[in-house]
Amino acid sequence: MEMMSLVISFIEMTSIFLIYNVLINGDIKKNICKKILLSVVISLIYFIFTNIYYADPLIILIGILFLNSMIISKQENKDTIVTYIEFIVSSMVLFGVELIISLIVYVIMGSDNLSPSIYLIILTVIMCIVLYLLHTSKVIRRIEFSKFFSKYKSINIIILNLFVFFLFIKVLMSNEIMNTKIMIPITTLGLILIGVNCYFYVFLYKMFNERKKNEIKKSFNPLINDLISKLKANEHEYKNHLNTIWSIAQVTPSEEIKEKLKEYIGNIVDDTEEFSMLLNIENTIIKAVLYNKAQRAEKLGVKYNYKVSSDFKEIQLDNSELTVILSNLLNNAIEATSFIEKKEVIINITEDERYYKIEVKNYTSNLKSEDLTQIFKVGYTTKGEGRGYGLANVKAIVDKYKGKIQMSLEDDMINISILFLK
């Protein structure tokens, strides 16, 4: 009997790992040998604590899932909490299968009391069918669950609610408290409670995010208004420019008129285009940060060039994170360039089929290729004590969304590119 219990625990744990591989990794065979070995160890731990030390199975199960998450997250270089949520989802699939087995057995036999050996056979057969269906499903293949759980935090709360509900049902069933007469009302009430809970959480989550977005936009409104005012002021000056052009034509020798007018008009166009191009950018955050840094660059005598061909509409970052990345990259580039002879900063905001890309280039001095690996580390700075945290904050955000940082140094120009998967 005890040996059969150990075997069932092993089958359950192996099923969780296989479900995890299919749903999350998209490859049922990924690290399968290591995971089967881990299933043996975990099953033994569960068996020892529940059958010898009589520990609470629920607490041991939660602890084991977290232990699995820690081990797998290290192996696959993933976030532990996200991995824990992924294992919870995998466990819920297994619990759902076990619940369905109990209901089917009750309908057929009028009782859900099965011998462990028969239960083991039924569980193994049905899990094989479920794994086959999941593995061959085109819908499952299209959904990137790992990225999905990282992006939509509200879903994680719903999953935790459902997980607690499944554990509650499992405890009742394992202690033979649950019978069919009370199973349906308890299940119905439990699902209603979870639904209400999740609805209010999603509502609050959306409200909080909307408020956060509005606060950030509100903080940038003065910058946008200043930009519009500057453009209006430029328009107001057009009459003065026309008068000046007429005067240049009157006082300049005929052989020099063309060159003088070309030079003067070129300066007017450059000054106007620099700011009018910003108004064409739809993303308020990008528009405001670029304008703010343009003013700073102008004060420090730094030539500031930008090209924006993407509004980052579907990017995972929230407004505050996008602000942190753009502001810190540009602050560092402008400050570093302001102390050297070649004062020029270039920023490109683009996207392709796979990535959203932020690229910042600037000239530098006394920077070696081996220093590039240190730039994004906490405390690294050339500005003095108490500095050096900005780019470390950028790296933290990039790591959070599994992005990439690419750096190169050529002809005293450093190129830093930040890439986020679509």
C-alpha cells in the first residue's frame, strides 16, 4: 500500500514536469532525464514527510512546488516567481484530471473508492492522452505561456486563486470529507468566489495602471506645452525672418545673394524642424523625454540627433519603465559628450519583425572595450561618489522583460542598443 502511494506520487510529479515541458517550454523532451530524476527525489521527500513524519500533505506540496521552481529556474535561467506560477498551472492541469477521474468513476460505479492500483492505471492512461492532446494542439504551440505570465501580472492572481481552490478540493477528497452531494455546491460557490475576487482584482489593477499612466502624462504635460509654445513662437517670428531675407537681398552683392540666403534659410529650417518633428511622435512619453533631453543638450552645447520610426504601442514596458530607460541612456550620453571635443548624441527608436529597439550613440574618450562590461553594473560611474545607479536601473528593467543589451565601441563612439522582444 505504501509502495503504491510512492509510485502514485512519482507518476503525479512526473506528470507535472511533462505538462510544464509541453505548456511552457514547448518541448516535452527538454531536460527530461534530469526532471525524471528530480521526480524520484521529490516523490521520496513527499512520501517520507507525509507517511513517516505525518506532515501536512498540503504544506509539503506547496513547499515541493516552490523547490521545483527554484531548481528549474536556475537550470533554465528564469525568474523564480514566474516559474512558480508556471508550475502551479501545470499542477492545476493534473488536479483537474484527477478531479475528472473521480467524477467519472462516481458516475459509472456510484462510488469514488478505487483501489490504488486501479487508480494508478487510470491516471497513467488519462495523463498520456492529455499530454498527447496538449503536445499536438496548434493553439498551445501558438501561445507563449512563459512570456504571457511575465507580461500579464493580473493573470497570476487568478491562477493563485484557482490553485488554492484546487488544493481545497484535494484536501477534502483526500480526507474523505467530500462526497458528490456536497461536491457540486462547493465547487459552484468556490468558482463564484474566485470569479468575484478576480474581477475586483483585475478592475483595481486596471484602475491603478490607468492612474499611473495619467500621473506620468500629467508630469510631462508642461514639457509638451512648452514644445508647442516654442513652435508657435517660431511661427510668430516668420514675419521677422521674411523681413531679414528681404534686407539680405537688398544689401548683399548679387554674386553673394544666393549663398547668403541659402545659409540663413537653412538655419531657420534646422531650428524649426528640430522641434516640429517631435510633434509627429504619437507616444507622449517618447516625445516628452526627447524634448526634455534636447533642451539639456542645447544648454551643454551638445549636437542632438534623433530618429523615431516606432511608437512602441505594444511594448511590454509601462510608462515609468520606458521613462527610466530613455532618460538614463540620454542623460549619460549627453553628460559624457559634454566634456569632450566631439559633442554629438544620436538616438534611434525603431522596431522590426522581432524587436523593439532603442539605440543611443555618443562620442567618448578614455573608454576601452573591456570597460563596456562594467557600464551597467551598480555603482559604476565616472561622475563621482553617489552616482552610477541609472544604467543599473536600466539593466534591471531589461532583465525583467528578458530583453537584450548590445554594446560596441568603434572610433571613440560608443553604441548602446536595448532590444525587447515583441
